[in-house]
Amino acid sequence: MPVHYVTYKGIKFPPAYNSVHSLSFAHNEFLVRDDDVFNITYPKSGTVWMTEILSLIRSHGHPSWNQTVLNSDRMPWFSTRLGLEAALSYPSPRLLTCHLPRHIFPKSFSHSTAKVIYTLRDPRDVVVSYFYFCKMCNSYEDPVSFEQFLRDFLSGELPHGSWFEHVRGWMQMKDRENFFFITYEELKQDLQGSVRRLCHFLGQNLDDDAISSVVQNASFTAMRQNPMCSSILLPADIMDQTKGQFLRKGICGDWKNHFTVAQSETFNRIYLEKMQGLDVAFPWDRD
Ligand code: A3P
């Protein structure tokens, strides 16, 4: 069945949860509260992982909230039809999630002290993860081939728009006090240190046992065993779990198993072009 994406401000969004109205409401009318905490990502960059980490920090490492309440209720997707209601009735301080690019993020954010946590990932691993995700998720077009999918990624044609513009848009905030960015690669390399940095940013004091519990319960293995975040409970008409797993591999560098030499060269050329002038060094820039 062909997928009819919702288009808002020139960006395609999957139809299952989004509507022009929900996106326009999020952009123009949604009222950000000063004590909101936003988990923001381009798809496949570690959104659900960060949701687990942030809800565990909120619970001082006690896993019961994560184990009994769906991740989408713990951190509602406020720009979607279903998430908006949850966000509006969420008692402060709220934890909220989205994939929105900076230029269509709520206008009311500009004058607020709400905190943003922006997680990024090596775009080559993002595209591989996104490719498999689209195969199993029915509100995305089934990719024709990896070759074509990569081309669409590089030209910003995929749902949620261009990775490059997403990153450039959000990274403009990198010097703001209420903005914290972290990479998937840093989370993988040092989850404990990353959790400590996140706690510091959030002003949450967790003792060593609580930090260890966050690390343990946000591990790939623990998350796979937790139906509240593994996506296993999603109905088959949304996600066909016979075609793959949402928590697929959870590793860095899987792109090396997918890119040809020519694709890697084209990627590097376009990456350098599009990221020019962005004064930040990411872990994958060393590759
Ligand atoms: P892979 O498809 O490469 O395995 P998002 O939540 O933004 O959609 O990102 C999903 C990606 O994050 C998937 O990548 C998933 O496996 C990975 N991920 C989720 N939780 C993780 C964890 N605890 N450790 C490592 N990777 C994790």
C-alpha cells in the first residue's frame, strides 16, 4: 500500500501519528513551560534510549516507572495527534519528545528556560538504522534499495527532512545554557559518565547506586527485555515485528557493513560540503 505522507513546511512526516493540524499546533500554539525537558533527535539517533535514561534519572534510578509505563506515556510525542493530549495533561515538570527540526519547534520556546537534550549519531549509522526501520514500520514507504535510500537521505528527501539541516538548526543553540548535546557514540563509550553529565545539566543529584541503576536499566539488553520500551507491544499494522526488531543491533559502525567504497566517498564529499562552517567536532569526524 502506498504511504501518503503528511507534509508540513515542506517536510514529510509519517501519517500514522501526525497531521498538519498537530504539527501546526506544536509549532504555533503549543505552550512550552519553563520546567519542560525535551528529548530531541533526528530519527534513529537514540531517541528511545534517551527516553529510558531520562525517565530513570527522573526516578532516581528506580526502574519501576520504566517497567510499568509505556515510554510514549513517560515522554509524550507532543507534536503528534496522540501525544498532544498526553502532553497537555502531564503534570509539571514534563518530559517531552520530538523529532522536530529547530525551525518548526514551538515558537513559545524562544523565551523560555525549558531544557533541550539533543542526541546525535553518526549519520552513516542513522541511515542504516533508518533503512531497516522503514522496512518494518508501515507508516513509512518500503525502501526500494539501500542505494536509493541513501540518495534520498543525502538529498533530504526522507520523512523528517534533512539530517544536515536538523543538526545545523539545533546546533545553533550549542552555547545556550538550556541546551545540552550528546552523541550516541558517547553514550556507547561511557554511559556512566554520560549519565553523570546529564544529571548535572538537569540539576538532579543521584548517588552512585542510583547512577549504576540508570546505567544497568538503560543497557541494550535490559531495554530489549522491557516491553515498555522495546516496541514489541505496537500493533502489527504499525510495526511488523516479523520483519525485524526495533532494538536492532545497538552498535556503532554498522554502516561499514552496508556502504560500498563509492557510497562512502560520495557520503564524505556531501558531508563535508553540508557541514562546512559548523564549528563542532563529532566522534565520527575522526573516521
Ligand atoms: P540500530 O537500528 O542501529 O540498532 P531511535 O530510538 O532514535 O529510533 O533509535 C533507534 C536506534 O537506537 C536503534 O539502532 C536501536 O537499536 C538503538 N538503541 C536503542 N536503545 C539502545 C541502547 N540501550 N544501546 C544501544 N543502542 C540502542
